[in-house]
Amino acid sequence: MPPTSFSEPVWQRPAQASFHTPLEHGEESDVAIVGAGILGLSTGLHAARYGLSVRIVEAKGLGEGASGLNGGQVIPGLKYDPDKLLELFGEARGEALVGFAASTADKVFGLIRDEKLDVPYCRNGWIHAAHTGTALRAAESRDRQWRARGADAVLLDAAEIARLTGAKTYLGGWLDRRAGTIDPLSFTLELARIASAAGVRIAGNTRARALRSEAGLWRLTTEAGMELRAKSLVVATNAYTDALIPGLAETIVPLHSFQIATARLSPDRLETILPGGHAVSDSRRILVYYRRGPDGRLVLGGRGRMAPPRSPKDWLHLERAMLRLYPALSGVPIEKRWFGRVAMTPDHLPHVHEPQPRLLAVVGCQGRGVGLMTALGERIAAYLAGGDPKSIPFPLTPVRPIPLHGFRQIGVAAASTWYRMLDAFER
């Protein structure tokens, strides 16, 4: 494991009661969930409100995975825009997916509002910043497609994006006002609080080791030898997926997302750096994303090395990206460095698998996990309660491992190096 100073995010862990309920041998529940991240907690919360008994087991502590380590950008939509989704999935399924994708940010901010969650947030929108003419034309297409469906969005020219971001390097971009930012660690822990209040039992530091189907029940065994029996089982481990379901880990390529946070910026600097509090992602092949963080800091992230970091030098590419955007920040200390794991699928879409009846698994957030997993958890709970596969917007597919999976990971690392070089020279 890396030193603690390389694994602590800028997000604050609020002081609150523990939601840990130790697992007892032979427990039974309607639903068992492996993973207490945003997907597992959202699924558990909504399943409990459908009247189902729910037990969640989590290998680590709450918020120690990607759900508490991400950048807190809440972005609706998927990797693909509406027209492409219709092409890929047909009219009926495609329109259902478009409608679901449009709703994901609303689900997050609606939960915060309706449940009175103690979660710092800002809903001023997300900017997709275009650094080339090709990217700007793609933004124009995205704007046309989403605004035709009523999205609150607008194209930005070079002057407008410079004013909203404070960066002078972009040709223009697209502002989606449905989006925003949250403190992801607070959100995850608040989800745990309201799920626990709804009756969900959560066992932290309880790693699932094996599962099997027997006599109409799923039997889950932990590393400590405890057994949990449930009518339905959901594996919500995403980029931290292991061998619990054979072949599932080989359907994704796990990547590391590295992040940095500056020291608190002075008021004069805050007037020119993201003055409206927008979230931003750029259009580079190896993109960077950034936002304001707690106490007026700049938080910036992007893809890092495939292996865990070994020294602060492993974050230097992010510091260089920050200075490319904001040269005036030269000399401002970087006070926090951290990283988390994300999952990439070959088709850049989330995958929902049901390899056996009443066994579900979800992988592949593609960088939009906060909104996507919050909304998808509600749909999975509806499926568990009612049995209608139409409750889930994505098709239920078999587990299909990536051919030559180990070589695919090597290829991704090599491609990342190549793309980073292209980005460095591209203007």
C-alpha cells in the first residue's frame, strides 16, 4: 500500500455514528449486496423501501473505494450521445436509455434535497471544454441532440469558456447546466446513514470470498468463514471486482484516476479560476477534469499510472496540466494527492450482467459513476422487488471476458503513453 499521505482525499469524513452491523453466521435476507459504494448503498436503500430485507458486506471501510475517492463531478448522460444510443440499441431501448441518462444528475441532487443529506454541493453545471476544432464540432453535435430533448445546455465560444473557466487554451465548449459537483465522501456516508435508517444492515471490513446457489438461495461465504443466505445477490464492486463471479474481472480494464488539491487559493485568484463554480472536463485523449474543492482549493484529476503510486512524482503530470491551464498557480503548494480505481469496458458503456437467476453484477462507470450508480441502484431495486427486466435500462447480458485480457491491460498502458504524447503536441 502507498503511504497514507498518498491515499487521503481532500474530502472530509464527517463525524457520525458507525453504521457497521457485524455479520452473524447463518443470516438470511431477501437481498445480499457485495460492495457498499454508491451503487450498493443506493440499491440497498431503495430495496429496503420496497419492503425487502437487505444485508450489505463491504471488504473495506465505508468510502475507502472509488465512491469516496472520485472527483465528485455529477454529470448526466453516458459516453455516447442520444443519436448513437438509438443506433446501438434501437428505438425503444435507445429512447429508454436516453431518458435514464438524462435523469442521473437529478437523482443525486434530488436525494440531497429530499432526504436533507449533509452533503456540500454546487449545481452550476459541467463544461466539456474543446481544445481542437474536431472537439468543438463534436460539442455542437452534442448540443443539438440534447437540446432537442429539452436539456438545459448551451454552446460556449472561446471568450465565454475563458470567462467561465479562467483558462485561455480552449476554442469553446459545451455547458450542461443539469450537472454539478458534490463532496463524494460525504454523499457516500450519508447514503449509508439513510440506508441504515431504512433497515439495511451494513458490515464493513467483511470480504466476500465465494458464493454458490443452493436450494433456491444464494449462499455467500466471507473470508472469516461466515455464511449469508439470500434470495437475490448483487455484486456492486465495479473496478474492485475480483474472482467472486468467474470471468467478471476479465470483462473490465481497471485504471487509476489520480487527483491533486492545491492549498487554499486567495480571493483574487478565485475571482479568475472557475469563478462560477463549474465542473470541467477537457476533450484531450487523456483528459483532465477539475473543479473547486473545499476551502477554495482547486481539485484536478486525470488518468495515472497503472500501478499504485510510489512517490509524489507520480502526480507530476497533473501539476503540469494545472500550470498549462493556470500559469498563475506556479508556486502554489499541492497539499493533497490521492487516487482511486475506475473500470473501463471495451464498448465504453456500463454492463449489467445476470449470469444466473437472481444474481446481478454491474461494472463500467466510464467516469460518470456518481449520477449513474445512484440512479441505477434505484432501478435494480425495482427489478429485485418486481422481477420486470424493463426496470433496468441497460440490457441484461452474459459475462463475456475480454479476449487476451492480460495483454489488453498492457495495450491500454502503451496506448495511454502514446495518447499523452499526442496530447502534448496537439494544439
